[in-house]
Amino acid sequence: MATPTTKQLRRTVTAMDSVAQGAFSEIAAIAKLALASLETPAAYADPESMGIVLTLILDKAMGAEDHINSLAEKVGCNYIDQAERRRSDARRQVRKVSLGEVTA
């Protein structure tokens, strides 16, 4: 990969900031609504709705994380969690063994 220009890096950082601001504002708004709903008895009568809200928060956070990582990766600046990579490699090895793809 060629070294990104200053202009490319500035555009990428601006795009990342935009994604982060939008996603974090949405997550905060959803969380505020969820907290406000917990001040009413109706929220406790319908735990499935709270499960849906928590899933929505999780999806929004993971989507933003993926988008930001993708933007950073395009300019060669993405963070790589080495411990997570080792765990992923270990899981992959276990799956290969359990599927009979690797002989011990």
C-alpha cells in the first residue's frame, strides 16, 4: 500500500469523526430513552422491548466500529488487537480440528 497523502488522511479522519459523532449521538439518545422508560412500571412488564433496545444499541455500536475500522484500514492506519487475533486464530484451529480438517 502506498503511503497516504495528508489530504487522504484528513478526509479519512473527517469521515471517521462524522461516523463517530452520528453513531454516538444515536446510541446516547437510545440509551436515554431506555433509561427514561425504566422509570415507569410498563417497562418492567415488557422485558422483550428492553432486549430489543439493547440489541439496537449493540448493532449501532458494532456498525460504527466496523465502519470506522474500514475507513482507517483504507489508509493503512487501522488498529489491530493482537490478543484478539490470537484468540481468533485459536478458535479457527479448534474448528479445523473439530471438523476433521487437521489431523493431530
